[in-house]
Amino acid sequence: MSKVTPFDIPLLINAICRHLSCEDLKYCMLVSKAWSTWSASVLWRDLNCERKTPDIPTLRRHQEHIRIVQNITMWSIRDSGERLPFPHVQRLEFKDDSSEDGIHRTEIRVLPLLEGITSLQHLKITLSLDRDNIYRQFVRTLESLPQLESLSLRCQWFIDGKVIQDILRVCHRLECLSLVFLGKDRHITEEDRQEFIDTRVEIQKMPEMRLRELSFDAYSDLVVENILHPLLERCPRIEKLDPGSYTTSSNRHLSKLFKENKFPKLRHLVAGGRDIAEALSHVECGLESLVFRGNPSEPVIQTLSQYHSCMTKLHVTGVSLWEFSDLMAGLPNLQTFKSYMRPDYEGSSRDIPFEKHWECVNLMNLRLYVEGWGNGATIEHEQKGSRRMLALDYVFSEIAKMTSLQVLFLDYRIADLYFMENGYLTRLADLKQLRDFDLGSNLGGVIGKEEALWMIKNWPKLLRVYGPPTLVEFEMTLRRKRPQIQVLCRSAMRFPE
């Protein structure tokens, strides 16, 4: 019996590869044939073509390994012959290359290559469905993909309601659907309006869909009212919803559906508008996550605290200091919060809310962009007791209590915010779980050896620090004392959601 080697144990290989970069894996391929075999299988499993797409012969050589392909253009594979150069792909995401010459001819050449890929589960694609031959080929392609669970479709040009209806018909078995209809090239006529009204009637007759996730974005309220609204009534299993339209009319329709408990499993919502509070109050079981487009009104904040105290994730476009403190005090289960904070405490007569303590003691991910200080601002030259300083004291006094924090991104644009002398770094000594930390976008001075040693001493789980590429002494100290810590450029930030 042949001797079992580590290369014969997939779980062991996967465990090893989690700690290896792409560059490491490329070097592994040069060691020996055995090393080349297992490292190639991992290296080519997930292919991102953002910077460069391998040529067709190279893709064919590694086609047995490729499972995920992202940011590939149709242009780059238009000459693949009779079959795709990755026949076992499970996730395929095309980059929008509609600016390329002859894109319509490219689409009609590439779509047949996707037919019958039994492994394909997720497809992201941009198409010119205003062209009848492309639309019909796309429908045939969708019908030929037996394992397809998720579709993200973007259409650049106007398409009529019957085309959208036909796509929905083919997608009835999917679990996740994202539709973007831009409709850039045509004025909507009365004939178009009547056709969409007729389409609405047909969608209302459709059987219930299996969708768990739905994202919709359209160029006109006409499309929203006659496509999205009847579609929502055919999707009782929805768990995650982004209706794309946050107008008063759309919010009223959502309120009606929520009140009738049309989505008993809804847990994740993208919403907007200052009049959405009523709709939110009718969500039966409470939301786990909310992305809010715009500034939440006081009724919205009160509704979230009253009906959605179980929420764990909240992204808000913008909040005042008082709205921010109300949310942090009213959502005790919050684990992730992301927002811009407006500097309206400058001109306000309201007191800084020192008495409003944050209740979200399990907060793990905080990303807050604070406007109002401006480039070049420093704590050293700020007047003691100013409203800006009082607001800063309040925010940091509460952050210091959030001992479960793992990710802290706090961009005040203050040059000396995290200096040992005069700065606020030492106030964060109790954040023992911190793993990702950002130094801010306006680091005017030098963070050096002293700050690095302090972080090593006080943050035992720190893995990544984001900042400018000029922190030579700071980076050298971290690498020497704790080499597992990465010092990354801010452009490389990939904080967990």
C-alpha cells in the first residue's frame, strides 16, 4: 500500500493554505511536482481577473481546479471555442465591459458557452437585453443551468415589461436575485406605460417564487410600481430585501405588505426615506440588519429602538451626534455599526449627551467617519472645552467601554488623534479583543516606536493596522516585536461587514 503523504489529506492542505499568500503558493509550485499539484489546485480555485486575465491556453491547463471566477470580461473569453475554459465553475462574475467595441456580438458569442454548465450556482452579468437575439439566448441559457441558485443581472438599456416578465418566469426557482434596469436610451411612451400595466397583471398571476434574497433597482417609478410591487407579493420567503426605491409611494406599499405580514421571514432590509418609520413598525419579528439610505428621522430611531432591539448590524448614511447616541443606547444587541457623523454639534444649543450611555456592550465592529474637523486639525491647538472637544471626549469615553470591539475605524481627520502625548490612544487600553485598527486619513505627524510598543502591550490580538506608507519606525517596531501584525496601506482596507 502506498504511503499517505500530507498532500493526500485535503483538510490538511486547506488548513495550511489559509496561512499562505498567493505569492507563497506560486513559490510552492516550483518546489516539486507534488507541491505543484496541491498548490496549483488551491491557487487556481478562486480566480480574480481584476488586474489581468490569463490567456485561454492557461485557463484550459488549470480548468479542473477553477471554481470561482470574478471580474472577467466577456471580451477576454469570446474566442474560447465551443466550451468555456472553466467547465466546473460554481461562481462566475462578469465585469461590465459594455464600452468595448462590438459588445453585442461578444455577448451573443459568449452566452452559448454558459449553456449546460451543471456546476454553475451563481452568475453575475451585464447584458444588452434590448436586443431580441441576446434576450432570447439569455433565456435559453438560464433554462439550461440546473444548479443555478443566484443571478445578478444588470441591463444598460431600456427593455420592455414583457422581457422582464419572461426573465422572472425563468428565475422562479432561484433563491437570490439582483436586477438593475438602467434604461438610459429611451423616453417612456404611453404605449410603454400600457405594456407595463399589462405586465403587472401577468406577474400577479405567477406562482409563488422561492426567492430568499431580492435586490431591485430601476430607472423609473413606472417599473417599480408595475414590476417590483407585484413581484414582492409573489415572494413570501424573502429574508433579505433591497427595494431600490425609497420614495413615499414605495414606502407606503412596503408598509402595506409588512402590515399584512407578507414576509414573515424578513430579517435584513435596505430602506430609506424619512417616512419609513410606519413600515418598520409593522415588521413582525424584528430586523437583524438594516442599511438605511439617508438620515434617519427621530420617528425612525424610536421605531428601531422599540421594534428592532434585536438588531445586530446597522449602516446609516449620516447621523448627528444625538442620533448616534440614541441608536447606540437603544439597540443593545448591536454588533456592527457604520455611518458618517455630521458636525452639527458645532452650531447646536443642545448639550453634549454625556448622560446617554451606549448599551451595545457586544459591539464588535465600529466604523465612523466624522466630518467637521478638516485637514490639518490637531488636538494640541484645539481650545479646551470647545464643543468639538467635548463631543470627542464623549465618543471616546463610550468606545473605551466597548471591550468586545474587534474592528475600530474612527476617521476624525485629526492629525494627532492617536499620539501618546495629547492624543486619545491611551484611552483605548481595555480593547483587548481588537484585531483591526485604522490610524485615520489625515495623519499629519509621525506615529512611531512609542505608539507601536503601546499597541503590542495593550492589544494582544491585534492583526492589522491601516495607515499611510510613511510609518517606517512604527512598522519596523511592530514587525520586530510581533511579526504577525500587518501594517497595511489604507487603500487595502477590507474590514469584515
